[in-house]
Amino acid sequence: MEKPELLIAGLCVLAIAIYFFYRWYVLRRKIIDIIATPTSKISTLLNAKQNAGNVVEVKGKLVADNEVLKSPYANKDCVYYHSVEKNKIREVSQPSGSRRKHVRVYLEVFSETKSDKRFFIEDNTGRIPIDPEGAEVDGMFVHKTIEPVGGGDSSGFFGSMFEPCGSKIIAVLKEEQILPANRNAYSIGELFVGSKGPFIGGSPAKDKTFFISLKTEEALVGEGQREMNFLTLGWAAFGAAGLALTLMAF
């Protein structure tokens, strides 16, 4: 091997291509499920007598079970919330034998809270419970803040030369999304029949699409197809570049 550095670079680029391809594959499966699954009338699903593992699609209004929830950060009324707090961390290191210091800034999840209380989707024929555990939720963002810590990231390039090695938190990010009550929503998931009757939830094996969104089916398909086109260009371009670099190493 004449140029091992090209092989390393090629493998890194190929890893990026594989990541793009994986995202494309997962998104493609979701879009196919959305397109292929017909919209069911909720009254039909409520008559189910046993769980056959069927994936179903419903559209209707979001309705709380007994009382609406309050989101932790924004204190908004909702039927579901997802709150995340992340630390923005600045890490300074100096490899042995090197005069230069390396600076890496990254995000790390500090805490995450998802409501697990069931809610309903209601159409003009009835309402069916939704168990949100394990769902991919595309809701409304109601809270996004960035709070600097200890002066924030003020060191800059030249400041890092004199900065001691180690890690420190330079900011705290908080964000929250909700599913508001009485908003129209779309959901696709597996139909189950429990002790209290039918409900929609996620497959225990996590091998089936379970998705809840405030967007229409048409908007979801359009956005998904555009993202798939972008991901296709990504994995094709990075794949070709990675293969070329790998071949040039020999």
C-alpha cells in the first residue's frame, strides 16, 4: 500500500455514505408505509376483536384523556410533550508531542422527558386511544432557549492556545415540542386490542412505522420525498468519493 492516509480518508468518507444510505432506507420505509396504508374510519377499528398486528392510519382531532397536560418548560396545554435539555460542551486537548491544541465543541443530552399518558384521535365516527410510547412525534415547538454558562464560548482560536486542557459546559440548550389539544393530526401505527378495547401503539419489536404528526399526509409525503432526494445525492456522492480515495491508496 503506497498511501495509507488515502485509505483512512476513503473509509471515513464511505462511513458518511453508509450513514446517508441508512437514513434514506429508514425514511423510504416510512414513506412507503404512509402511502400504502389506507385511512381507516375509527368506528371500524373500534370493532376489532383481536390484535392481528395490522398497521393502520387515522386522521382526526387530538383529544386529551380526562385532563390536558402541561408542558414542563413552556407550561402549554397539550396531550403530549417532549422536553430535552442539552449541555453544549467545549473540550480542549493537546496530543502528546504536539504543540497545537485541539478544540471540539459538541452537544450532550443532560435530561429528556416524554409524556406517556394516552390520548385520543377523534374523527366523525368515534375516538381511539393512542399510546405514545415509542412513537416518532412531529409536533409543535413551543420552547427553544440557549443559556450561556460561565461567559459562554469566548475563548476563540487564539484563546485556546492558553486555555488549559479539559472540558467545560459553555451553554445549556432547552427545547420542547407538544401536540396541542383540539388540533388535527395524522397517525400511523399498529392496532392492538387491550383489556379496555382497541388502541394504536408501537410494535414491541420496533419493526413497524409508528408516527404522529400535526401535518397532513400530503405534506409528509412531499417533505419525505424531497429529503429522500437529498439523501440519495449524499450517499451517492460520498460513496463515489470514498471508493475513489480507497482505490487511489493502492
